[in-house]
Amino acid sequence: MALYTVFPTVFLLALLSLSTYQSKVLSKPLPLTPESLKVSINSAHQCLHLQWMVHSLAYHQELKMVFQIQISRFTTSNVIWTESYSTTVKGNQVLRWSWESELPLECATHFVRVRSMVDDARIPEPKFWSNWSRWEEADAQNSLGQDLLFLFPKDKLVEEGSDVTICYTSRNPQHNISCYLEGAQIHGKQLDPRVSAFELKNVSFIRRTGTNIFCEDPGVAMKGTVLFVSKILEEPKDFSCETQDFKNLNCTWDPGSDTALPKQPSQSYTLFESFSGKKILCEHRNFCNWQVAQDSQEMYNFTLVAENYLRKRSVNILFNLTHRVHPMIPYNLFFKNISATNATVTWKVHSAGNDSTLLCQLELFGEGKVIQVNGEYLFNELEPDTKYVAQVRCAYADHFWKWSEPISQKFNTPEAAPSEALDVWRNVRLVSGHPTVNLFWKPLSKSHANGKILFYKVFVENLDNPSGLEDLSIPAPANSTELPLDRGSYQIHVTAHNSVGASPASVIVISGDSENREVEEGRVNGTEDGFSMSWKPQARDTVGYIVEWCDRPQDLPCDPQWKNVGPNTTSTVISSDTFRPGVRYNFRIYGISTDWTAHLLERKTGYVEELAPSDNPRVVTSNLTSHSFTLSWKDYSTESQPGFIQGYYLYLKSKAGEQCLPGFKKTGLLTGDSVCCKHRIDDPEQKTFVVENLQPESIYEFLVTPYTSAGEGPLGAFTKVTTPDEYSHILIRILLPMIFCVLLIMIVCYLKSQWLKEKCYPDIPDPYKSSVLSVIKSKENPHLTIMNVNDCVPDAIEVLNKPEGSKKQFVDARKSLTEAEFTKPTYLYLLPTEKNYPGSGPCICFENFTYNQAASGSGSCGPFPVTPQVPPGQPGPLTSPGNLLKALEKNYMSSLGEIPAGEASLNYVSQLASPMSGDKDNLPTNPPEPALCSEYKMQMAIPLGLASPPPSEKSRLSSPTFLDQGEHHR
């Protein structure tokens, strides 16, 4: 009993002492320095694994501590990483920590140290760090071997988009190393004299076999490595599970990209169900089968885990099994009792178990019908001659999840007779005075044809002659025919036929009077939707209206288009895919009476969209005066333009400084030195314009452009017009008659040219053929002949001298002539002057400009009997002509020595006389006195070889010298 009393007391004292000790320990800081630090290298993952212990901590103690870890590279002073690690530490516990290096560990030596600090709430402040542990070295280069060049990491596996550091280390101190990524050189950073690193940012997937990297030291070594870049592992999408028979669950998903590489297999998928705790490894990438438990488990919670070497992804799903029923496909689908408009369809379904109810959906393609039925259905109101496809699918009725896969079947309905009459129209025209009807009809739609149309029947009945019937059969697919008719009224029936029967007849009546009605034409505005038009309602006997137009009015002939409108409608919209902007469309509106006769009611014309004119009119200028001219473009057609012509613009250019004419406005056109003005003509029918108030002798330029509501025509080239002088028309009135008279005179002269020649300038007569000779011979001397030139007696000599102003001297002249005296020719009168010569006698004179000794044998003077009379005081008769000429030529030629050759000439002015006998040496003793010639002709004697043309009267400079009786040459 005493022992039991003492033991509790001792135990309490022990506890009290322990509590007191712990309080003392926790009440003061403890220097808990990490010890036994060890570092290991994992080259595959480029990791440093650290482990250490805290020996100062008692075995039974448990404290929350913080450890600070430092990592250095190459040297202990080069700290590259500092990190704090918090954990709860127990006595003699081995602590572990790992660090992944971006730089491959084989390229550098690393150093690690650790220190700690107690971070427990039971330890009072202040808190302080313990001492650092010793530096522990981690050197992976010791196991590299003796090669001169190394490249790291070796065949590293990374995800696409990661950053990777590549490094090389060389044992050659004089290295010249180049590195290449897929053949392209890369440049890095030198970390050590023998170590360089390359940072590859956001690496991309190139190929499944990896990305090639190599480094080389030319002539020394080359190393390479492969960087395997994996696609990023995606989270499974559209994860779902369902059952068809409540025995198996089929789970499916979208796996995304395949991450398979030579260094890494495809991602694996694991399916885990949390309620049952079961787990299976899926054999396929996109589905997995799970067997339903036999314990009637309804709720399932699946987790799908996708995993590869680099990461994991997971999704989960929670569902009730009865809500995920996907029925199997129906079977035995077939049709029975098929007619032109009806058919019956049946099918079967698989049982889903658990007394489930199925809902089936029947869809008939071809009509768009979707019907939810079960087991059997009767289709009615089908279209004859139509291909149909029936499709059936089913779903779980209690909790709808998905439709089953469908089953389908095709069937055809047979043909039936056409159910609607043709839409018929006509076009009546006169050919050789007889009406010809072009009959048109629109093909029936498939729903109204009820089969393939084989032919059309046209039945023509002459209303004026009921016995005149005509029946035509036109094979399909024709939609028109031409009917030549006589004058009168006709009723035409048209029907369409297929293999079963004919359509209802379409009736139209042709009457000649209805086509000749004249109506006014109105305008209608079009839009993108077409032409909206209306008309006045007609009498009660109108059963409908027809609007007629042509889709392509530029193509002739053009098949008409038409639209039927009911009798109670007086407006409609005409639309067509062929309508184009800038094309004018003409519409005719007809009323159909109860007797099926068409009457023209209205005409309309319009454009879907008006455009600006594409060309300008050809303008003709007329009535040009000094102050106005007239412009005309009457041949310009407004019907063929891309819009309604509303008027015209007249542009007029004039020289700078002029004001615009009245009615014109100045425009902003850039015209250089001209002023451009514009006039607007609002009447589209006005195609002439008179431009007035112009300036005479001025240049104007004009241009006429039409305009529509969309704009005006192109600004093309201007035409120039020059206004005449103000009095030019008067001159024209004078000159035109004068020119006419001159032309008339010229014509008359041309017609009377021979007569004028004979009267004004007859031919020179031939002296040998002269009638004078015959008269002289008959009266005086029958032996008279033509006189020789040497027989001529010169009366005077004319000396012509050049150049002007020079002085000339003759040996026999005894007189010097100055420049002022060379105004007239110099004459040497050898015969007595007129005052000393009392008588006069006949003479023959001639002019010879080429006289010389060589021509002396061909004289031109005709002989004439003349007897000179010597005046008183004269010693005797004149010397003979031959001697006199020789003397004169001798003295004259001597004087020519003072004148340059070719600048002087000698002319003879002679009075002619000849012996009666024709012998110049035998003169009669008592010759008759010669009469003084009434006219002197001039002869020119030119020295041999010095012939020159005779000088003009203005250029000859000479002076006269007279010879008296004592000055005659002998």
C-alpha cells in the first residue's frame, strides 16, 4: 500500500522536472546548424539531390524550421541560386530537397551549402540564422572521359514551347568551336574559358525524330545531340459514358494531339471509378469499356487520367446509369401498299431492358416531314412520281440522352395525270399581210406535272368558221410553237400529257382588233427587288391581268416573259435574275376578258438602275457667222441610252479674259488659258442650239453631253469652231461672182485658143515663103535674092559697158564719159541725121542678137532697091558696108581691151540697102534716093567666144557719140 502511494508521487516529480527542462530549452535560442550535408547528381533529369540532418535537435523534439539553401557555380563566390525551404523537423530526421538546373550539370562544377532558423511560435524572439554548413561540391565532369569536346544535354526530352539551354565543354585551350541548330549557326555566351552555353527560347516541334544540334572544332572534334520536342499533352475533351444494354458502359473522349516520340511512347489513359474503387488501364487512345456491376449500382464517378513522361492531365464525370441510355439501331424497315399519294412503313427495335420505353422518330426526306411514331406509320398526300427516303431512329423515352443511329430506306411513288393547266401566252405579228401567232407556255412544276411530260397538244378553232379545226402534237421539252393564221378570231387550247393522262386545258383567244390599240407609255422606277407597277382597274368582265416584258431587249428576236395576276389585283412586282443596270425594259399590261381575249391596257418603261450616258452625241455645226453658229445632234437616239435622258449640257471654251455668254455659267474645269462655260438644256427633245453673241475672228471649242438622273456623259474631246471676219460674207459675195467670171473666161479662152493665137501672137513668117518676095520679083527684078548680113549698112553702133561707174574710152570718140553720163546706150550714127537727110525710102530692118563672122553667110535682111542721096558738103558716098564694119570692129575691139572679157557687147542699129542686081559691088550710077527707115532694129555683134545674154535696159550704162562727115571710118 505504501508502495502504491510513493510511485505516483515520484512520477509527478519526474514530469515536473521534464516540463521545467523543456521550458528552459524552448525559452532560449538554440544554434541548430544543418550537418551531414550530402549532394548527389541526377544527369537524366539534370537535378541536384540534397540531404542533411540537424544533430543539435533532441530526439524527442519537433520544431518548425526554415532552411536557406545556396548554390554556386564554378566558384563558391558565384552564387546563382538562393531558396528557402520550410518544414517541421524531428530529432535525427533526414531532410531532402532537390534542385533542377537549367544548365546541364556536366558543363560546370556546383557548390551547395545550407543554414537554418527556428520558425516555431513557441520560440521567443529574436529569431536568427544558424551558421552555414560547409560547401559541398557536385562535379559531374569527373566521369566525362578523355574526349576533347563534349555537348550536353544528351537526347533531352522537352515540351513544345519550353526554353532549353545547350552547352559544350572543350579540353582544347585553343579551340574555335561553332554550333548549329538544324544547319543554322547559333551563338551563345561563354561561361568559362572552356565552356559556352546557348539558350533556345520557345522551341517548336519539327519532327518526331527530334531536332538536330551539333558543335565542331575544325580538324579537332565534332559532337552532336538530339533535342526531342514533344507536343503538349492536352486534357481529354468531350469525355462521356453511355450504355445500350445496361451491361457495358462505353466511355469515349477526344485525346487531342499524340505526344508519341522515339524517346517517349503515346500518352496512356487510366479510368478510375471512385465509388467502387476500381481502376483499369485503357487499351485505346479515345475509348474504354467498363463492365457494369451486378449489384445494381446506378451512380458512377469516373476520373480519366492522361499521362506521359512530362506531365499528367485528368477529367472526371458523375452520372446516373439510367440517364445515359443510347438505344441500338432499329432494323427491318420496309414499305407496303405504295400508291401515287400513299405509302405504309414499318420497322422493329431492340429491347433496352429494365422495362424501358423507346420513342422513335420517322423522317421522310423529300418533303421535310419529321414524325415521332412507334412501330408503323401511313404516309399520305405524297407527290406522284417522286423519290422518297424514310429514316427511323429511336431514343430512351424516360430519360432522353441520345438518338440511336438511324436506319433508312428508299421508295418511289408512281405517276399521275398532270394536275394543273399550263400558263400560256402569245405574240401576234403580221407576216406578208397575214397574222402569225407565236404561242408560248411555261413548263409545269414537278408537283403539278405528276410525271414526265411526253408531249403537248395544241387545238386551234376558228371562231368565224367552226368547221376549221386544227390539232397539233408538239413533243416535249418544246415550250413554244408558231401558228400561221388567216384574218379572224381563233380560240386555242393547250394541254400537257404524260404516261397517265392530260392536264386541264389552257384557253386563249386571238382577235385582230385587240392588237392595234394605241395607249400612252408611262415610266416605272426599278429597284434591287425589281419593278413595282400598278394600273387602273378594269370592268367586271376582266378575269385577270398579264404583264409582259423581255428579259434581254438587246437580243432580237426576244422570247417574251409574262406574269399572270388575278382579277382583284392591280399591282405587282416584276423581278428577274437577268435584270441589269443601265438596260431599258419595256412592259405591256393586258387585261383578260371573260371570253379569254387579251386587250392592251398600258405600256410602261423603266430601268432597274439608271446609269450615266456612255457616249456623247455627234454634233454637226452649221450657219456659221461672225457672231453665231448652230449646233445640231438630231441623229442622237435617246432610246438606247442607259437611263432616261433629261437634257443636255453644252460646254463652251473661249480665250482667257472673255466673259461667259448669256445663259452660260462658268465651270471649274481646268482648261489652261481658256475660259470654260456651261449651259443646261432641260428639254431632252431639243437637239439643236444656236450659240450667239460671239466675237468675230475668234476660236471657240464646244462639247455636248447628255445627262440622266445618274450623271452626265463623258467629258471627251472638244470641237473647235473659228468665227469668220465680220465683213467676210460681203467679200464672199463679191469674190464668188468674180471667180466664176474668170473661170468662164478661162474656159472660153481654152476653147478659142487657136483663134487667139492667130490674132494675138501668130507664127513668125519664113522669109523664103513670104509673098512679098514674089511681088518684088515680079515688079522689079525677078532675080532678087535674100540679102546677106554683110550687105547691111549700119546707121548707129550701140556700145554696152559693165560694171556701172567705170569709165570707158573709144579711140574715135574724142570724148571721155563720166559715171553720170552712163544713162543711155551709146550710138554711133554713120548716116546723115534726120535733119540732114531730106528724103525717105523703103527699108527692111531686123534684129540679130547672135551676129558674128561665122553667121555672116546667113543674112536675114531682104534686098530692097534703095539709092542713098549724099547731102551737100559731104565728100562722097559712104564707104562700103564691109569696109566700114571692119574698121569699126577694129577700133571697137581695141577699146574692149580695156574692159574685162564678158562685160561688153556691140549692137548694130542698121538701115538696110542693097544693089538692084543683087551684087553688092555694082552700084547703079543714078540710084534712087533712099527714104529714111521708119524703124531701126538693133543687132548685136559679139566677139567669138564671148557670147553673153543682152543686158536689160536698167543695167546697161552707155553714152551716145555722133560721127560727123569727117569722122566716118573707111
